Amino acid sequence: MFIPRLISGIVLIIIALVTVNIGGWVLWAVNFFISIVGMMEMYRVFQVHKKSVCAMGYGLTFFYYCFLLTDMDLRVMLGVGVLAFLLLMTVYVVTFPRLKTEDIMAVCFGCVYPGVLLSFLYLMRCLPEGNYLVWLIFLSSWGSDTCAYCVGMLCKKFFKTHQMTPVLSPKKSVEGGVGGIAGAALLGAVFGAVFGEHIHAFSIPVPIACCVLCLCGGMISMIGDLAASAIKRNHSIKDYGHLIPGHGGIMDRFDSIVFSAPVLYFVTCLLQSL
């Protein structure tokens, strides 16, 4: 299992390096593909993947991604989202009682969770100097996860650790969580120190800004990881899919990024506005 997981991890890193560096249409297309696959996995978990209403979910997500290519105002985008929800509810009423409220909720959840939230990878890349700042999403998410694992295992060798969520994820410790957040913040500071000369969008020192961003990303990425685990436990599944050997599905690998991407995007916008 280790070898397939290692090879898959290397391939994912290469794909991320190429697509994020190119940006533009390439990143948009890859990001859209990841979102659609993530939606398929979620619809399968909620057992609505064979129902025709899912086509609306995919269609709405496609139109949302098309809107990302425009300079549409956020208020207009919000209005479009409201209209999309009203359209779903109209279909629910017209087809009643064939569709249930759980079906509509599952479609909406799939659109927002993997669909909209993952799109902030592309949106982060579109920000000023986003070709550098977008890497903080991966650094805070995957870096936090790695640091948490290493610190947690190290602490277990010397003293009794405290479970973070005994029922949901018994193997995760508070000490590991703290180590993961601290490690992410440190990685962010190092990233800012190394690439600071290319980043001029912050009024505060770049290493501090990157440290704050990765600190926020590290904290919220743990919630994203646990949220994905909670869904799997509720539905008695081990993995969301088998697309990535050794890792599972898209939502198994990107569960933390789903949460960290939008948070880092908005915190970055806040710091750039200061």
C-alpha cells in the first residue's frame, strides 16, 4: 500500500506544479474536473447518483465555473446562486412525490461542498501574485497533516497523549493537532522568507502574512479532514472512491483543501486590503 500511495502522491504533486504554474484555462479545467469528480463521490455516498436530478447539480456547477471566467460582481453571483436554488425547488415541486427533500439537499450539498468550495483554488490563483500565494493552500493543508502525524507519533513515544475526537477519529491527538498547526505556520513563515521578494501585495512583512495564512489554513484544514471523516462514518464507508491509488477518492485527498482554500482566499483578500 505504501508504494502505490507514494507514487500517487508524487503524481499529484507533479500535476499540481504544472497546472498551478500554468494557471488560466488549464487550472480552471483541472479544478472543474476535480469538483465534478468530488460531486460524483458525494452523490454516490448519499445514494442519489442514479437520479436524474443530479444532472442539474452538475449543470449548475458548470455554469458557476463559467461565471468564474467573467468579471461578474459578487452580488450578481449570489443572486445567480439563489436563482439556482429556486430552480431546484421548482423541479422538486413539479416532480413531487418522485423526488424527496433529501435528494434536493444532497444535490445542493454536492454543489456547495466539492463544487463551490474547491473552486477557490482557481480563485486564489487569480489574485494579485496568486501564482505564489496559491501554494499556501497546499502547504497549510498537506503540511499541517504531515506535521500533525509526525508530532503525534513522536509524542506517543514519550508520554500519554490526549485524544482530539475520541469517537470520530480516535488516533488523532491534541498534541498532534497543535503540532500540525504550529508546523503549518512555520512552513508559511519559511515560504514567505524564501519567496518574499516576489510578493508585494501585503502591507505587513511577507513572512508574517504567510505565517498567518498558513496558521488559519492549518486550523481549518483539520476541521475539513474531520468533517469528511464524519460523513464517511455516518454512511459506513471507508473511502469516497478509488481514483487515486493508495489515497482513495478526490474527497479523501482534498478533504482538507475544501475548507482551507476558501478561508485562505478571504484572509488573503483581507490582508491585501490592509
